[in-house]
Amino acid sequence: MTHILVVEDNPMNMELAVDLLEVYGYEVTAAEDGFEALEHVKDTKFDLILLDMQLPGMDGIEVLGKLKDDPETAKMPVVALTAHAMAGDAERFIEAGCAGYIPKPIDVHQFKPTVAQYLDR
């Protein structure tokens, strides 16, 4: 079964993402911050990580850097999630190592095909 890690500090966004992914048939693990996410990846190989870029304590870019620096997690695809999309953000996240970018609020009609495209790579 495909296993996805969702890293999101907003409870409503987390619930929406997790509920949708589970309805699509994915196994989902939730992490409320970067520290928790890094603990989860020590124990589990995820097929995809959906990473909020505006996290408390350790932002998404820092989490991404730690994932890409570790040979055990470097190849796990990471997709940026953010509500504060500014010009150039998508490019900046991709340059930092993200496979792609999903803006928030999540478009429930586009979420399934968007997630699937990152899993098919």
C-alpha cells in the first residue's frame, strides 16, 4: 500500500488532507511539525511526503534540507504545501529539492490527480 506522510500544523488542513488521502486508498501518517516528521522518516519509508512550508520551530525548507542531506531519505519525493504562495515560491521550493508544489487551500477536485502524478514519477 502507498504510504504518505502529511506534515501540517493547521488541524483543519491536516484533517482535510488526511481524510482525502485515506478515501483515495492511501495509508497516511500525520506529523504536526518538522521534528515529528523527521522522527517518522527514521522508522518508515514513505512513498510521498506532503510538507507544509510554514511550520513552527523548523520551517519546511529546513525540514526538506535535512531530508535531502540524509541518504536514507534523500530519494523520498517531497511536495510543498503552502497557503502563502508568492511569485517565485514554487520555483524556490523546487530548487530546494521539492518534486512539486500544491497551494492551499487544497482544491479537493484537483488534489487526487495532483497527488497521483507525484506518485507516478
